[in-house]
Amino acid sequence: MWQGIIGHDEVVNRFRRSIEAGRLASTYLFVGPPGIGKKRFALELAHSLLCTNAADAVLQPCGQCESCRMFVAGNHPDLEVVVLPPDKSTLPIELFIGDREHRNQEGLCHRLELRPFFGRRKVAIVDDADHFGIASANCLLKTLEEPPASALLILIGTSPSRQLPTIRSRSQIVRFRTLPMEDVAQVLIDTGVASNRDVALQIAQLSDGSIERARQLSDTTLWEFRNRLYSALQTARLDSVRLTRLVQPFVDEAGKETSPRRERLRIVIGFVIERYQQSLRSSAANEARLATQALDTCLSALEQIDRNANLGLVIQNWCEGLAGGTIRNAGSPLGFASAPH
Ligand SMILES: [Zn+2]
């Protein structure tokens, strides 16, 4: 395990080999599902490469030098981190080239051109690289094509296909794999998130190999909601309005910003997917067909969330889609035994 990061030893070794061979690229594009530690990895890589005591290929910051101390304190002058503002759907150009009054005098592209404070290099991390718009990608183009000698740029996204071709073609792609369920469960136990192995495994199963998602899933209010949701799904005639009234407020409770609400809706849809996958495995042909329809409805809702669709509309369409299956099929509950009356 490197720097407390589980599951990505292969990537660490790849970086060590590149550095030893003198082939550290100037731009990397980290891809993989959300919540598996890509950003943490990028930060630890930056930490190691900025340390003034340790050799690059060791990839182990000393923790003692001034650079390391400033890094840990969160105010390292040679580290730039850009994230998508919560109220924006694309990365604003100001983050790269400064606002109108300070065009090309501020922002990530400008700061990467400056001499490194500690003389080694400058590292910039762009989280949410899935959200480059044409304008912000164009701002970065010159930096990508003629990177300053001392600059290392790390872009973090989910998949190469979600990146603009201008960015994808100028970056070296590093793939991060989802974590095995046992690893996720172990992290939950080690960090005290889960009290025992059974609970940890149950949460890990729903986590899609993402520790971030597993942490969210350990919230007991989610599990209480899951029980309510499952009882609602078990009723003989699923009512889309009632289902919407159950889901919408629960999603809204996640926070004022869109991002936590979007994440909560993903989890709620994940619960329903889990339920229908179970019935797919264990039920008769007709019920399996209904479960497949429901799963399609869930996947299409997840796609809409990824496309930043209005959450209220996604919930409404999703609930109608789920209920539609039962109504069209004369009230047959989708693969579940009827709720006891
Ligand atoms: Zn150090």
C-alpha cells in the first residue's frame, strides 16, 4: 500500500518506472469511476514530487522538509488545484486564465509558467476534467502543447470518452480500477466506518468499488430510507406520485447544492437496481422481464444525472417509468412477493 492508498499499487509502480526511465510526461489524464481515490493519488503524487529531500523515483515524501510541511498545511506555493465550482456545470475559463481584469495574469495556466518557489517543479491538478467546456479546454491548449519545463499537469476524469479530443490526445491516460469488494470492506473496518465485517461487506457490495460511495452508504438514514423504498416497491400497484413524494424530499435533504443531491439520487437508484437485480436472479420469466424493464429505467435515469439533467424531472420520469411497468402489467409487483396486508 502506497501512502495509505489502497488498491492502486500498479499505478504507483508505473510512475516509478517512468520516472526512473526519465519519461515522466507533462500531462496525465487519470480516469476511473468516482470515489476510488484518484484525487488522493494525484495529491500524494504531487506531495512526493514536490518534496525537496526525496528523489523522484522513490515517490515517498520525507515529511520533514519545508515543502512537505507546506504541502501538509495546505498552502504549497507550487501546487495548483482547480475544481468545478458547485454552481457550475463546466469549468469556468477564469480558473485557467484569470478574470477579465486579470486576463493571462492569473489562473492555472499563468501560475504554471512561473518559476517554482522551491525550484523543483509546479504541479497542477484539475479535478472534474469531465466538465471541461470548449472554452476552458481551449484556454488549456497552449499549456498542453508547450508545457513549461517544470510543470506537471494532472487531469482527473471518469472515462477517456468523456474528454474533449483536444485534451485526450495531448494527455497520457492512466486508468484506475475499481477496488475489490474485500478491500472496500477492509477500509470500512479499519477506519471505524463499519462496526463489523458483515455490515462492512453489505455496504461494500453496493459501493461499486468506491470508498467514497461506501462511506456515504454507511449513513444509517440511507438504510432506513432503503427499507421504506423497498416497502413502497412491494405494493401491488406502484403509484408514481407516491413514489415521487417519497424520493424527492429525501434527495432534497442531501443539501442545497446540486452535487450532493445528485449523488444521493444515484445511491437511491442504486438501491432499486440492487433490488431488481436480485429479483432478476430468482424469478420467473415474466417477472424477470419486468425487472429488466425496471433496470433499463434506472440506467436511463443514471445517464440523465450524468448529463446534468434537472433532478426533479429525472425523479419524476424515473418514478413514472418504474410505476408504468407495474400498471401495464395489471398490478403485478415487479418480481417481489406482495406486501403482507
Ligand atoms: Zn520533504
